[in-house]
Amino acid sequence: MGLQRKDLLTIAALTVDEIQLILTTAESLKEVGGRDIKKVPALRGKTVVNLFFEPSTRTRTSFELAAKRLSADVINFSPSTSSIVKGETLIDTARNIESMQADIIVLRHPSPGAAENLARSVRSSVINAGDGWHEHPTQALLDMFTIKEKKGRVEGLTVVIVGDVAHSRVARSNILALTKLGAEVRVVAPPTMLPDSIEHFGVTVFYRLDDALIGADVIIMLRLQRERLSRALLPSIREYAKLFCLTPERLNLAKPEAIVMHPGPLNRGVEISPSVADSVAAVILDQVTNGVSVRMALMYLLSGSGERSTLNE
Amino acid sequence: MTISLQPQERLLMDAQEMGRALSRISHEILERNKGIDGVALVGIRTGGVFLAQRLATRIQQIEKREVPLGELDITLYRDDLSIRKDQPEIRKTTIPFNISDMKIVLVDDVLFTGRTIRAALDGLMDLGRPAEIQLAVLVDRGHRQLPIRANYVGKSIPTAREEKVQVFFEELGQDDRVSILSS
């Protein structure tokens, strides 16, 4: 077994079998998080480097915890404290990290394709923890895991993705993963927040939240990225909240057992009302717990290829 | 009942012998522990789990009480993870009771180098602090590489190092038996 690849860069490149292998492995690893001693020796002696060029607490901590539960050593690099402010390029930074014998580099970067670029230049395994508006594959995998855990399957479910799909790497990775696994995907947002020709991704487009929610099994709320308001996508936050906030009344339009997901951090009262965020339908904290198991699974599966394959340059 | 053997297969134990060995081990477990107070069985995946289930059934028939039963996957504790080319599949560890202060009988099908048992001991210790760990195996084939010995042995079988000993299980749709497969 094991993944027959050096890196985890996109959902787009994964086969359905690879996704299933990651999810099954994560399921077996979840038990470790429930123990008194939350640590297994599987990656003893391996080094994981978190290289984050964008602020992130949740994702970085999740990767760090995942690595530590597998007994790997973890180093955190962030640009404000390192040589990047002195003008070093991403590749040079990474080559330096590699020279310190890093086995896995976890990269978050504002530029789409940064992880792929890095993966071509270093022998270490690279895990994409978000590259610009492109992809956030580990978020999609943990979302698939959570859906499977709560609903027993992904295939055949109706999943609604609500919010700024155009500028969301979470949405892109989730659409790819959900369609690969056979879910029916709906996207709903103001037209300014939906990319052109999104139908080509195999999704159905809605502009009114109420219409999209009817018959939904899973609702994925995207965070309203307030920093984008200056780009004139929206007249105001209040108007967005009025039209797209998930309220208890709107949640009632979905199936009775529907679950509500959110990648965090929450804007309470903007995209999700506090009473929905705290309701039994919300599985937002399960997503956080499952994120650690899924990232453990990935690190375990990627560290399999004992001898690093040569660079594909 | 006639068993259809595979080519290159030499029979070491048939279904009856397997059954008798498990019955004897059940009695030995009860004798050594003076009943089943504080005793639990933990099978090592995959073969050990089937054997632990069978031992539990026999012990329950004798004692009229249920004995706690767990399943242990040792993959994460293997000592060859960093040198293997391919990662072995991780399966679930399910131990639905607290092992602290229990007398744990670890169950495996074949005792060979002892490395699996070393991994299982580490795995168990991470789950709690048992009062005692005992080892039951269906077959001891020798060639130990670590100082490990079983408390209960179904059958000791001298083998050559390069031979492969395999236990076949009804649970997997096979005829119950133990065989040497020569390559």
C-alpha cells in the first residue's frame, strides 16, 4: 500500500482509490487521538517542516499535532521571522530546509502553484496546505472524511457550497473531491462571487440560498473574506448576511438530518447565525478533530517511499 | 473431510488439531489465572484476532462468563517502517475496555522472530499499564531474534528459516489448518 507519489499537491491529481486509501488510513488513525498517550512511533526520526507564508493558526497547528502524534520532529518557519524578509526566494528557502534533512515540507503560500513549483525543486515530500486561490487539498480530504463519518458515504449526497466560491481554494478542492466521489454539488453565491463557466466543474449554480438548500444533505459554508470587500464584490456585509446567512429557518429547508460544515474561522452573524453554529447539525468542531487524523494519514502514506525518487525535472 | 491443499503445501495441523490446541490453551489460561477475573484477550491482527475470538468463545462455554476481547493493529509500531519501500496498510485497533491493571493475554497465530510481539507490547503499553501480559500462540516455529517466549503454545514446530508457515482460517473462507509453504 502507500501512496505512489512523492507529494500531495492537489485533489485534481488524486484518483478515487487514492482518496479512499487516505480516508481509510485516517479512520484507523483516529483512535490514537482518543488515547491517554496520544502518540505512536510510526514517524520516529523523521522531520516535518511547516513553511507558512500566510497567517494560519488552525491549519499549522493541525499539521504540527499530526506530525507530533506520529513522533516526527516539527519545525515551524514563518516569513516574518526568517530570511524571506531579506529577499530569499521560496526555492532557496526550501533548499536550505531540505539541506537540514527535512522529510516532509508543508507549504502554505499566497501564489497558486507554489507547492507544485517547490515539489519539483526538492527531494522532500511536499504537502500543499493552501496555495492562493488554487487548492487546499487537506481541507477537502478532512471534509470528505467528516461527511463519510456522519453520513456513511459521499456518493449520491446533495452537497451545497455557500459563499465566495470564486476566491476560495477550499471550495475548489471540495468541488473536485465531491464530484470525484460521486456527490451532487450545488454552489450558491452572489454572481460576483461565482467564477465564469463554473458549470464545467459539474456543479449546479444557484443565486438564492433558499432554492439551493431544498433537499440538501450537507451544507458547506465558506468564510466571507472581509478583506475582499474593498474589491466591490458586495455592497455591504449586512446585505450579504441578509441574503446568505445560514439561519435556523433556512436550515429547515434542508433534509432533517442535514449537517453544516465550515472551514473556520467563523464570522458569526455574517455567513452563519450563532444558533446554527452551535446547533447539533453543525459538525465544525468534528472537522477540526478529523483534520489531525487526515493529516496523520497523509504524512504516514507519503513517508513510505523509503528511497526518495529522483527529481522529476 | 478432505482438504484441498495448495501445491507446495505441507500440512502441519488440521482443523481438529487446531481445535484441540485452542481448547487446551483455554484451560491453561483459566488454570494459570485461576479463572478469568481481571483477564482480557487481545488478538493481533489479522490471524490473532480470529484465534482470540475462538478462545473467548471456549472460555465463555467453560466459565459461563464473557471475557473482554480486543483487537490490536501493530503497524504503527513496526521496527521496519523507516527502511521499507512501501508503507503497510494501517487497520483499526479496537480495545473497548481499559487495560490498566488487567491481565492481558496477547494472542497471535505464528511466533517467529518475536518482532511482531515486541511491537504489540509497545502498542499495549501506550494504551495503559496492564498488571501482566501473557502470550498465547497457535504455532511456535523458532528462529527468535528477540528474547521473547510464549506462555501458551498450540504446537512447537521446527522449521527452516526460509520456509513460510501459514495458518488458514474458516473466517477467511478457507479450510482451518496450519501448513508449511515451500517456495
